[in-house]
Amino acid sequence: MLPFSIIVSTRNRPILLERLIETIILNSNALPHLVEFIVIDSSKSSESEQVVTSIGKKIPIKFIKASFSATLPEKRNTAISHLNGGADIVFFLDDDVEISLNFLENALECFENSNVVGVGGRDVNKNLKTPKRWQIFFKLTSTQQGVILSSGQNVEYVNSDEDMEVEWISGCVMSFRASLLDHIRFDENRHFDGEDVDFTFRASKFGKLVCSPSAKYQQSSPLSSIPNKNHRIRDLIAHRCLLVLNTGGKVRFWPTYISLLVLGLAMSLKGLSKRSAALSSLGLKQTFLAFASPIYLIYLFIKREFSNK
């Protein structure tokens, strides 16, 4: 079994953090090969640090305190800089996941293929859904799993009978060869949406990305628990525009533009049908921001050109 390190990013969720660490400890077959365990925390309180101190009696954990304003990409990059270099594989786990008993062992087995640079797992809470035809037509989803569409929409890996090669890996549970981290880092310009799609797509240029049905986990925090949905809409559109610029033609402008408009309109209509003024308002906001996205895309292009000179 390859030696590995674990990086956990957390913020204001000490109970979930404790639950995650306990599930890591239960992976007893893999723990002898754990080189380093880092928890990086941007909470205002000291509760998460107290959790690490308490559990540190069972398993050595390095605790790093980040500023409250630190974003997820910033925290991950900081943790990477603190790695001691003794591991071949690095796991990145969010604090709101729980891993299965053999998760680490099964994920590490995928790296026996020397062409594999990144591995993800299966969220047991998610099942395959039959997409609607209009959603496929406007490239809001696909019948394929683990792909990035020309609209910039990333379709999740849900399940398969065997390991599946994918184009991106969900950021809540992902692992990479440590050597990859010598070449790329997480984009700190991304504050919320798409940092995993961006990073793993760039990682795919160095080798295969694989999701394994035997590397099981579950994520406990639904998207609805995110407090600032207005902020997420802005970040979603910014993320898609960045993909148009940075994926070498994989994500294209017109499919992206149309899909964002349709998504906003669909949200507004859903709000009207459910008599939800809040949902309708969010849909209208997304439609407006999507309509104005070409201006933002031009801004990003000019900014990039000037920075390259």
C-alpha cells in the first residue's frame, strides 16, 4: 500500500470534523501507511482545535490555524506547503463527509495503475437519475457520468460496476499523486464554485482521473445549507466564464451562455409554480447576470492578456 497523507479543510463545523476523523481512524488497514494528517481550520472559535487536540491522543494530527477569511483553495494550498514530502498520495477531504471502512485502502489500490494521477469515490447517498430531454438539449446535464460538458456544466459520477475514467473529481473527497502537486495548485481566485472542476481538469492533463465504486463515502451537508445563495450565483457564472477561457476549447462560449440563461429562467418558472418569491427572485438574478456574462468574459480576457505581457 502506498504511503499517503490526508488534508482536511474545515470551518465552523467541529461536530462534523470529529465524525470525519473517527471514520478515518476506523480505516485501520490503511493507517500504518499514513505519513501525515493535516487539519487546516478557518473557524473563529477554537472548537475545531479542541476536537483535534482530543482525538490527537488516538492519531497524530497537525493542526494549522488559517485566517477566518481564507478560502478553500487558499487553505488547501497552505496545507500542501506544510507537507513533509514523505507520502506518494495526498487525500483532500471536506469536513462534512464520512468515509467507509475500506475507503482509503480501495482508493489507494487505484493508484497501482501508474497512469492514474487522481482518484475519487462514490457518494452512497446519490443515485443515478434519468435526465429530462430539455436538460440534455441545453447541456444542463448528460446521461454520461463524470464529464464536463461544452456548457461548463460538470456531471457528477454516481456509480458504476467498475472503476470509471472521468474528466473531473468532486472536491469533497479526492486524492492525487503527491508529484502532481509539484506542478499545479488550487486557483485562489476561486472563492466558492468550481475549484474542484478547475483543479481536476488541469490534473487530467498529467494522467488519468478515476472514480471507484468501492471507495465509498457520504456527504452530510446539502447544498441548501449554504447561507449565501446570491453569492453562489455570482461565483457559478464567474466559474463558467473562467472555464471558457482556460480549458482550451473544451468549454465554449455559446453553450455556456445559453445554458446559464436557461438555468435562470427555469429557476424563475419553478419559483412561480411553487409560489416561491425567493426562488423566482434568485432565478431572475441569475438570468440577469447570465445575460451580462459576456461583459465579464471580455474583462477576464483583457485581464489575462495584460498579465501575460
